[in-house]
Amino acid sequence: MCGRYTLITDIKKIAETFHVEPTLATMPRYNIAPTQDVVAILKNGTAHLSTLRWGLIPAWAKDESIGSRMINARAETLAEKPSFKSLLRGKRCVIVADGFYEWKTEGKGKIPMYITLQDDQPFAFAGLWDLWKAPDGRQIQSCTIITTEPNELMASIHNRMPAILRPGAYEDWLNPQLRDEQVLTHWLQPYPAELMKARPVSKLVNNPKNDSAEILA
């Protein structure tokens, strides 16, 4: 699964990387957790930065509590599950990150590991989003991060990893006119292990209330 990640990169660098306008004001985030707001890219007309709540609340949900249980969606079953099938066809997003955490079992304990690209550049999780309308009139846009099989690096840490999109996939993934499930799921392969790196970090990350550079010490 993917349950915590970072976005430390300056918004201008993010905008440059993903060819969008720097329309959001952001602060460095060292421990992004489910139910929090995240930076994403949507496309209706032109691609643009947006803020989504992490934890998918489907349009049909009776209440928003379901979001805490839908932080991830398995790539292998997207086209089969009713919760995700229609979103795969028409409500895809890119969730911007520059690193993520996973816990490696060693002996009787777990060591938090921080995984980034070799060049430390920001990257894109493949995601799905939806709009939920609450009985009291509130409207919440929320998202889920897609996960896939681990690559060689991640297999030594965990049995899943987030689906990180290659730059060449951004246009297809965000194109609302593209509805071919085979083309879309082709992009959800494990990211090449040789382009990634991992290292242990502080156990401060275990508490989502901690959100500082000390985590990465």
C-alpha cells in the first residue's frame, strides 16, 4: 500500500515539471497522511493544479467516513470493481509527490524507509478522483492512490508499491477522452528499480502529527 509520502518541492518547480501554472500556495510537507488535502493535477479543458482530500469518497457513498478505507486502489482490479471502473474511464488524476514511506520488517520490529527517485525530482502517483455531495450541501473532491506489484527495490521492503507514472504517460492518463482500459492500465507497471533509491529514516514518521524535516534525518 501507500500510506504516507512527502511533497517538499517548491510549487514553481512542480509547475515546471508538470507543465501547469503555479496556482497553489504550498508549504513543505514531510508526512502527508490519509484524510489530509493533497496536491493533484486534473484535466478538464487544460491540465491544472488542484487540491483533493486523500481517501476516496465515491459519489454514491452515504457518508464521508468511507474515505479513510479507500486510500489505495489495486491496479490489477481497477477495471473489475464497480467502485473504480467508471473512475478509471473518466476521472483520473495525478498526485504529486517527491518521496514516500514504507515500513520494512526486520526481526520483531519495523523500520521506516524513505523511497525517492535517484535524481530526487518530483514525480506522479497515478490516482482516481470523485466528487461527493454531502446531505448538508458540502462538496468534497477526493482521491485514491493506485498501487501495483513491487519492483526489485521495493520487493525487499514491501509487497506493494504506488503506481508511479513515467513522464510519457502524463498526457494519456489525464486525457478524459481516453477510455481504453488496456491502454490506461498499461501505464500502471512497477517503476524501474534502477531509477529509485531507499534509505531508513526516523521513527518520528510513525505519528502523522509529526511533519518536519527531522523525519528525514
